[in-house]
Amino acid sequence: MTARLRILLTGARGLLGSELAEVLAPEHEVFPYGRAELDITDPEAVAGALARHRPHWVVNAAAFTRVDACESEAETAFRVNARGPEVLARAAAAHGARLVQVSTDYVFSGDRPVPVPYRETDPAGPLSVYGRSKLAGEEGVRAVLGEEAVIVRTAWLYGSGGPNFLKTILRLALADPSRTLRVVDDQYGSPTWSRRLAEQIRVLIGAEARGIFHASAEGCCTWYGLARTFFELLGLPVRLIPIPTSHYPTPARRPANSILENRRLKEAGLNVMRPWQEDLTEFVGRFGAELRRECGGG
Ligand SMILES: NC(=O)c1ccc[n+]([C@@H]2O[C@H](COP(=O)([O-])OP(=O)(O)OC[C@H]3O[C@@H](n4cnc5c(N)ncnc54)[C@H](OP(=O)(O)O)[C@@H]3O)[C@@H](O)[C@H]2O)c1
């Protein structure tokens, strides 16, 4: 049984943040902040929140996550994804609090052959403004807190709490059942349930972990493979066509191989991440009907 800790949570209205608020609350005293209540790039506001709550931990789930928008809004991307975490790290250091910074598979180039995964110690090489800004966030936090900072890199998040790929394709499918969806089939990653990741972060805090951890679901697939499995689990007969990335041009380049190995979690005996199909099955079983309603179906 871990001690009851005070945890200041930022980005608490987002996909991951909303899960963290729920998962951490029974065990700890959580102070959840959405962007409207606390802008992580505002040093005075952040210092004020830490002075008010005197948290043992700060968990930063706030970020500018619209990967394509980051290309044209680089200044905002670096302010939120790099400067913000550094502001939090400085405030945490001043108050003797620990920090969890959530980061991404997009810090890697993805140019190694599938299915060779990326480990925590592999060199970064981001392809996009989003990836570069998140890497700068990691570096900023580590410059202030060193190994005391916990950096959790995850990938391909989905869940009930915020916009994500699964909701987008479900919305398209329900809007026009006769439609054929074209989905990219040459980018590989590990679809990760935000609820499971929140549990993993709870475990890391309980273990007083330190350093960088990869935390994504076990196994991998493509976006097409994910879409096919998702619609099968929902029992929705949607026509899907696999396409190469070159047929779906986007402003930001994305890694072809986004597969992360949870090596440090396993070495530390802390890994609670599960095979992606297992989590997706549980997710659809628990939230399928709700998702259909939210995304436009009956
Ligand atoms: N989603 C993925 O597939 C994925 C993959 C790998 C890593 N990650 C990482 O996982 C973490 C959580 O992502 P997510 O998917 O939960 O993102 P999300 O749903 O977009 O949530 C991020 C939250 O941060 C808030 N925010 C933005 N700017 C802020 C600021 N200046 N101050 C305070 N809050 C601010 C946003 O508020 P507004 O909505 O009001 O702007 C939003 O509620 C991020 O670090 C992300 O980089 C996500």
C-alpha cells in the first residue's frame, strides 16, 4: 500500500489527463487542472499552483498534440511542448516535487526495419515540428531535474476521454455507411489505451521511478490493421482499403516504425502494459455503445 500523495495534474481535460484524474484519485489527493485553470507556460501561475497545493508529484499530460497544426504553428508547439514542461520542472525543483512528463514515439525517425522496436537508450531523430518540440520538452525537463524526472514515452493513444483516431474513423463510418474508408497500411505502431497508460503512470509514481520509460501496448499493427480490428469488435461492416502513406499526404511527416519496447518497465518489474488486441477488446466491450452514441450512431 503506497502512501497517499498530493498530485498536481495538468492537461486534466485531455484524452490521457481525464483518465489520469480518475485512475489516480482513489489512492491519492489529485489536483486536476485543465488549460483554462492553469496554463503550463505561465511561470507565475504554475508557481502559484505548486505553492497552493505543495504536491509530492506534478504529472504533465498537457501538450499541443495536433501534429499537423504544429508544422504551421511551430512557435506555439515549442511554447507548450518545450517551454511548458521546463516551467513545470523549475517549479517542481523549487518545491522539492517529482515530475512525470509524458512524451511520444514521434521523437524517433522510425527508419529502422519493422518490427525492430525503439528502446529508451536509442538516439532520437524527430521528423516533425511536433516531435522536435516534444524532444525539446524532454531535454528541458532533464536539464533541470536530471534522472529525478520521469519521462514516459507512449504512442498511438485512444480512449473515451478525448479526440483520437478511433473516434475519427467511427464518425466517418457512421455518417455514411456506404462509404469506403482508405487507411494507411505502412506505418506501424502499438495502439495504446489511455486508461492502461494512466495505470502504468500510477504504478511508476508508486514505485518512485526515475528516468525515461517507454510505455505502449505490447505488439504492433498498422493504422489499417487497427481500423479493421476496431470495426470487427464493434460488429460494424465497414469497407476499408489499405493505402500507402504516399496516398495520404499530410503536412507533418510521421515515423514508419513507431514501435516502442517497454524495456525499462520490464527490467524494473513494473510493466502493466498489455497486448494491444486485449486492451482494444476490453475498451470496445466497455465503451463501444457509448462511442457509437457519441460518434453519431444509435
Ligand atoms: N494522442 C496520442 O496519440 C499521443 C501519442 C504519444 C504521446 N502523446 C502524449 O501524451 C500526452 C497526452 O496527450 P493527449 O492525447 O491526452 O492530448 P490531448 O487530448 O490533446 O490533451 C492535451 C491537453 O493539454 C491541454 N493544453 C494545451 N495547451 C496547454 C497549456 N498551455 N497549458 C495547459 N494545458 C494545455 C489541452 O487543452 P485544450 O484542449 O484546451 O487545448 C488538452 O486538454 C501528451 O504529452 C502527448 O504529447 C499522445
